[in-house]
Amino acid sequence: MPVNRRQFLTYALGLPISAYISGAVANVSNDGSVEPDLIETLISRAHVPRHSDEVWVLIDDKEASLSIYRGNARLERFAPVSLGRAGAKTQRLRGSNVTPLGEFRINRFNYASKWHIFVGVDYPTPAHARMALANGVYSQQDYDDYFAYYRRYGAPPQDTVLGGAIGVHGLGDADPDVHAKYHWTQGCVALTNTQIERMVKLVDVGTRVVIR
């Protein structure tokens, strides 16, 4: 049976595959009750375009691909793309090298990035904050501070335990041969420089990005 890029990394690190599978549909909260995985619930319906003319982005961890759609019509597909070296999961912690799954919006562009071009998304979203509270990762004070920051600045804080600075970027001076074979990022999604140049011609601030 062929081994995909994610499975290869799992085998190479000598870790159980379950450590990199984010398909759990529930989490256990501090009081022992079972909380539904809010991000998984959102992802399950995020592939449906909001309207027939919506331009949106779908990043598929299993396929190691990034597709850009207008409604249901695919405009571009890039593969392979690279995600976090420690996998893709619904809950990410700062420094974990995990790509967060979920539904996001593009909120910034950096054309002077060391990665050639950086397209930032609004991680951690309110849904990620809510799940962090339910799982005991956020205290109630952390949760309140998150929303206080969001209300004040119109964007999520980037320095909490959930981390930040997540987006889609090019390679810059990174090794294209490594990119072609492995998931190597600290949590972002990496394209080639040519691919990110094409992507930014099709998307804008507010474009929806689904990572599943």
C-alpha cells in the first residue's frame, strides 16, 4: 500500500499514527463530560460554498493539496503542499508544529516576507478559543481576554497558548526538494513561490480558507 507524506513522517518519527490523526469527534472536558469537537463540526459543512460566486480555498491534509474554488468550480489546485511537521489537528498549541484544522478568513498579506509572500489567516478563531476553554487549555480569564482583545483590535491575539502567525506562504529560500517530499513547516501551509504568486491573484482579505 502506498505511503502518503503524512504517514511517512509518522513512521520516520517512530510515533503511532493515532498521534497524528485529528478525527476524534469529541473531547473530554475538565469535569469529565464529553464535549463535541466544535472544529470538526464546522469542517463537516465548510466545503459548501456560501454562494455560487464565492471564491474560497480548500486545504486538504490527506491529499497535501490546496484548491481554490469559485462556488463549486475549481480554479486552481496545487499539490503537493507542505503542512506542519507534527500533523494537522483541530487543537493546536504554541510551538507544537501543528497545522490547525478549521474554517478561517484571510486577514493580511505580507509581500516582504522571508517566505516570499505570506497570506495570514485569523487563527485562533473564536471556535478554537471556545474549544480551548471547554478542554481546559484556556482558563475563563484567558477566554475573556481573548474576546476583549478581539473586540479591541478586530483580530485574534497571537501570543496565547494556542499560538498564532498561521497562514499560507511560499518557500522563499527554502529547499524545494525538501518541500516536494516532506511536511516541514511550523504550522503554516507552504506552496512554491510560483504557486503563492498565483494564489494571491485570486484571493483577497476576507476570503474563506478551510483546512481539513
